[in-house]
Amino acid sequence: MQGLKTIIFLICSNIFMTFAWYGQLKLSEVVPSSKDWPLIITILLSWGIALFEYCFMIPANKIGSEINGGPFNIMQLKIIQEVVSLTVFTIIVALVFKNQPIQWNHIAAFLCMIAAVFFVFLK
């Protein structure tokens, strides 16, 4: 149960992270005047979104870590986080940023990340 809760928290965290990092690019399409905002405003907006990322990421690591009785060691947590991050990013790009097609090399890179999960869990 802790493993599933960890992964759900990581998914939520990465949704916020993706919008904190890349949402301002879409915002400039939806609100053209946002292109003229001072950089500090964009940074503060992204930090505000990233706060919610941390509200999920920190508990995910705390719950999931074997140091605190969770099922994953630190290396496993990091690899899981990277695969979740790439998966969430790919889905958001496909749904929100429709002008960015998914190509064969993106899929190949994703498969390499899946292989990394396999190897990090190998005893």
C-alpha cells in the first residue's frame, strides 16, 4: 500500500512540476500579453505552482523510503520518480502541447528508462 501511495503522490507531484516548468509556455499561447510579463512574475508564478509539487514530492519520498519503513531504497525511489516524470511529461505534451509530436527516438528513450527501472530493482 505504501508503494502505491508513493507512486500516486509522485504522479501528482510531477503534474504540478510539469506545469510549473512548462506551463508558462502554454500560458503565452492562451494569454498573449503574458509574453510581456517581467521574468520575475513568471518565476513567482512557477514557484507558486512548484509549492504544490513539493507538497506531494516530500511525502512521497518519506512514505516510500525504506529508511522510514517504506518499500523502496533511495535509488529505486529516484528511478521511479524519473519514469513517472517522463510519463507525466509525455502525456501532458501530447494533450496540451499538440504542436510537439512524439517521435520514435522519444519512445526509444522512454524504453531505456523502463530498462533502468528493471535494473535498479534487480537483486
